[in-house]
Amino acid sequence: MSAIHTDRPDAVALPSVRDVLQVEAVRRGGPEVLVGGDALDVPVRWAHVSDSDQVADLLEGGELLLTTAAGWSGSDAALRAMANSLADAGVAGIVVELGNRFAVAPPALVAACRARGLALIALERVVKFVSVTEAVHRQIIAGQLEALQERQRLHELFTELSLRGAPADTVVRETARVLGAPVVLETPGREVVTADARDAVASDVLNGWAARSRADAELLAVPVQARGVRWGTLVALPGAAHPAGVMTVLETAATTLALARLADGPAAWAALPAREIVEAIAGGRHTGVDDVSARIEAAGLPLRGRMLSVLVAERVEAAAVAAVVGSLTSSDADVRALGAVFDGDGVIVVSSARELTPDELSRAAEGLPAGLAIGAPASSVAELLASMRPARLLAARLGAGEVRRVDDRPLTRLVTELGDDHRLQEHSERMLAPLIRYDEQYGGDLVRVLRAVVAHPGNRTAAAGASHLSRSVFYQRLALIADLLDADLDDGETLAALHLALLALAG
């Protein structure tokens, strides 16, 4: 990453030597670029006309020298010295009008300029230098005016974001929009708080982010800090130039982020990576496995050689999700987790070196007002994404305090994977319709009793207890269910079919 610095205000929107070559007054001279390349991209601060061989003493840097070279010596040594003195003075380039002092550009001058990376342009025809200077100075003044206008627009944009308390992800998104380039907000430990890839692929931006942030010299960065405390860094990837200067944009955005951090505290930043990852996994807001993988690793959750899992608790608050994450990570440093609320459900993503134990999961679920569903263990992000839907659907079937693994409930997993398949719904309706109609007509509890029966197959005493009915009343209900369904409730296949129908009904 490049050193943190600020653009020189009067060098932000200056025309380059290349731009000057497009000026009509220059084009009339038939310009021939003798030394170009990167040297043509040097900004021009002013146009200076002089034929003196001592002109370097009068320059301050950034000038484009327009000359007929009338006062120059013709010796190779003098020409090399002339080129070196101008390069040392920091001139933007040299425009030499041929025909007066030199019929052709001296090879010694061309070689010296090439060695110093100094732009050299020869004019084949006579031009009015005053016309060139007027045109160049108009460009410079217009560029500076545009820069001032852009800085004013930036001030208004980011002031508005500050006044309305915009969160960090909004500020980063607006910064990326203004620059037309990817922008990343990272912690001092180089974990990504939030990022906007703009028109790039997120995985291309975020893959190996920590290493890239340390080593990529093309990145531009400014600190996000206040009152002597540095909370992170705002980083822009290479993109087009901006009239106000890329660094000016970043500094203005960083100030907005610092003010928001002071107002909102650390919790606002801490919640962003979790929220964005959970939205990607649970809401499908991603462009593929590589995208999700890059985001997870950039947020500090390792993937290689790890066991991944997703936990879901239906209808819980953010505080409850934070408590589960804290419980999972507090006892084992090798367990990393993050979580957020998505569409009313608490979703936790876990990366660990081993499978979580039942005791760990039970402790994490203590105090939850809902059950905790654990998705199938995954060794890849693709498997993690596939485990999301079954875990959410299982969570919808759990009571408060229940902790269940999708893999421990094969029939439940089958139902969740089939999802809204119309054949499953038709099966449920066909088998349970008599009980549902009876319960609706008489305010009965037959569906609830049947649930207890399938939950405790072969144990009528346990089923009666789960129904909260006396044995005699329970057996009456059981006989009524068998009559209405015209089914043998002691038949294993019948019970399995009824269990499947009840699970589909719950979904």
C-alpha cells in the first residue's frame, strides 16, 4: 500500500503534457513526440517561454518550456547539461521549435531527455507561443475551477451523510461511487469492515485482502481516526482520476467515517461484516461461491482446513445472536463465529477446527426464546450455502430450548430439502385433511395428539404425557384418529407417512 499522503491542491486537475499536445495552437506546429511514454502524463502547472540556456534557474517545477533554443549551445555536452538542468528543475517537458537554431532535434538532446524521462516535443512549423500559453493557461484555470466545484460537491455530499448519521457501509458505497473504483474499509488488523467492489468482482477485490493491503503499492489509503485513536483505514483501489483528487475524496470520506464512529461507538462497525455475510448466505445476495468465500475470509473467518457450520434461531433479537456468538467463541480461541439477524431469524456462521460438541451448543442456546437449528457440517463454502435452507426450515419447527442438528433428523432434512415441492404438500393435505377438518369444526386437538404419537413411536405412555392428556383420554383420541384416517397407527410405514405429512404441514 502506498504511503498515506494528500494531493497537492493546485496539482489535482492540471492538464498533462499529453493534453497540451491536443491544443489547436500546438497542433498547428505539427508536433512530433521525440520522448514520450509516461513522460507525457506529467502535469503542467504553467507554460513558460524562454530561449536562454540559463532558464532552469528561473523555474520552480511543473512548467512546460516553450523555446526556439536560440540561446542554446550546439555542443553535445552543453545540450546534455541543459537537459539535466531542466530535469533537475522539475520541468514538465520541453517543446522546441525547429528551423531557427536547430533544423532537426539534436541527438544528444534527445538521448539526454530520454535518459531523464523528460518529455521532448519538436515543432516542425512556426507557431505563436503566446497563443499556446493562453490556451494552456485557460486549461489550467478551467481545471482548477472544476476541482474547486468538485470539492464543494464532496463537502455537501459527505456533510449530508454525517448529518443524517449514515452508517459506514453507506459512506463506503458513496465513496466508491464518486471514485468509480472499489473502496474498502479495514480495521488496523486488516480485516474488512465493509467494502464496495463497484464494477469489479468482489472476490477479485477481497481475495487475500490482508496480504494485498500490506503489499500492493497501487492502493491509496487514508486513516480513519480521531482524538489520537486510529480505528481503521479507508483504501481505494486503482481507478480513474478525480477532478478533486482521489486522496481528497478519501480524506473527506474518512472524516465522515470518524465522526460516525465517535457517535455510534465500536458496535456499529463490529456488526457490519456479520450482517453483510449473513445477508449474502441467507438472502442469496452474492454472485457465487468465490464471492462469499472472499467476504468470509476478509472478515477474519478462516476457511482452509476448517469445519464450517450455520446455526439458526427463529425470531430472535440481535442481542440474543451476540450472546450465542459470545458463548461459542469465549471458551475456545480456535472457534470463530459471527452472526446477525436476517428476516427476523438469528443466523450464525461458525468456522472451527473441530465439530462443536452438544454441550457447547446447549450452553450457547441457553436463554434463547427459540430453538437452535444446526446445519450440516460443511468443509467448503458451497456446502455451507447448501446447508442454509435446511437449517432455517428446521429452526421453524423447533420449540424454545430445543437444539437439533439437521443431520440428526433425517426425515426433517428430507422435508426441508424438498421445500415447497407441491407433491409433498399434496401428500400432507391428503393424509391429514380429516384431522384438520375435525379440529377446525370442534376445536379439537387431534393434530397435536398425532404429533406426540409420531414423536414417541412405540411408547404410548410417553406420547400421552407429551399430549398432556390422561391415558384414558389419550386412547380415546387415538381411536378417533385411527377411525378418521382409516389407518393402523401401529404400522411403521403408516406412522412414517404421517410423520412426513406433519413435518410438511409445519413448514
